[in-house]
Amino acid sequence: MTGQGSLILEKKGHAHSGVYRGILELLARFGYVSVREVMYGWDLDLFTASNRLKYLKKAGLIKDFPSTILPSHFYCLTSKGREAIRHFVISEELLDFVPSSFQLIFHKHHFSILKVYLVLQKVFGGRFLGWASERTLRAEEEARQKLTGGKEKRILDGELFLDIEKTRFRADGNGDLEKTGEPSHEQWRCGVEVELSLKSPERYSKQFKDLASRVYNSVDEHQHYRMILFFYGTTMIHDRLAGHLRSGRYNFGECVFGLCQIDDLLEHRETASVERFVGSSSIQVPLSEMSRVKVVVK
């Protein structure tokens, strides 16, 4: 690939190549963005974020389309932009999005997931090992069903791979905890759910029943997800989610759960408060601590 687009996407070829590559990665994973997500993801003012998008558009890598809301336009990849994603290995995901498939009813949920992704990527840094978007997970599930003919499983809003630092402790003679060596590291598959609207009690019951079978297979004792992160909109949604986690009605194996209010997440990022559940008990920790686990051994 040659030309203007090539220069701005070279990692050391342009002062703002990190932003340009990051915008294209968002489009590859999520299909479309607005200027607001670019502002949020790179802490830019409106003028600067607009210029970054204009430059990508001028280079023929993205195009805009009318949103029918504010902001008035959203952006997606062009065929040249898709080629650039592959050529520069910008993203392992490359969703097939066209403006005609845009549905206004889903835009709030869409942008919330996108911003959750940006926060998790920034907070966990090098411990953020990968991401799979809902469309990728759905395509994988459809392929699995064709091969096995099995029952359709619940699709999460996203899937995060996280490097977990695990520290082991042992109680001494006084009941205090002391470390038993250096921390070890494990790669955990973590599910991500964004809950913005309140469901009926029946739908929550079905959601958690389906989620339990997705998280842990009690027949072969396979732990598919080690962590599930819920980002919720209101206190009432939190109470419904927490109530099901405390109920003891579901077998999640050794899965750790986190509940975080989404406005708190977007404002405070690494210091956002997460209610971390292990079994039916919970404690409050900052988001940055969700990549660290303490284990008490005998």
C-alpha cells in the first residue's frame, strides 16, 4: 500500500499515527464511530478530533454517513481503509459494516460498548491481551452450531482476554496473611456485558440461567469464562444483577464477577468502583485491581 494513507499509518511515520491507527482499529472492531468517541478515546478537543477524522477521510481511508441525530455524521471504513487494516495488521477483527445496516435504535448501546472497550484497553494496558466484539462472537457461535447442531448459546457484548496477576497467601499463627512467593500470571477469558435498560424479572432469570451454562459446564467441569464484567446504567439494574449473583441458584464454577456503574467508569476510569463477587460475597475495589487476584492457600 502506498500514498498518503501509508505514511500516516506507519508506526514511526507520523506524529499522530497512533491516533490514526487507533481510529481505524475502532472502525474495524465496531463498524462505525462518531467524533465523540475519538475525543474520548484520545482526550482530544472537538477541533482536533474533527481534524483527525478529516485527514483520514482525505486519505480515502474512511467516509462519513448521516446519523439523523447529533453529531450529524458517523464514520466507517472505505474499501481502501479495509485494505489498510489488513496491510498494516491494525486489527485481528474486521467487521463487515455498511451504512445501510446502521440501526438508530442500537446506537446508545453500541457507543457504550465502544467506550467500555476504550477504558479497559487504557486501564489494563499491557495486561489487555485481546478483544472479540459481539459480531465476531456471534459468527463463531453460528459456525459452532453448523458443525455440532448444538443448542444456541448466549452471546455476550464483548470478550476480553486479560493477563491476571495471582498472588498466593497463607495465614500465619496469628491469623494474618503472608505471601507464599512471587505472583504468577494466568490468561483469563473475560466476558463483558453492558446493561443500560431494566428487564423484567423473568428476563433476568432467563439471562442468568443462560449465562451460567455459558460460563461453566458442570458436566465436564470446563470453566469457559473466568470473569464476567457487568457495566450497568442505574441502581435498580445493579440491584437486579447483584440479587441474582447472591441468590446461589446458579453454578458459575470459579468465575469472578464485577459490577460497575457505567457513568462512574467513563468518568473515573481506573479508579471507578467495581463490586467484585466471588461466590455470593462481594467487596468494592477500583477497576485497576480487577486484573489482580489474591488466593489464600492452606
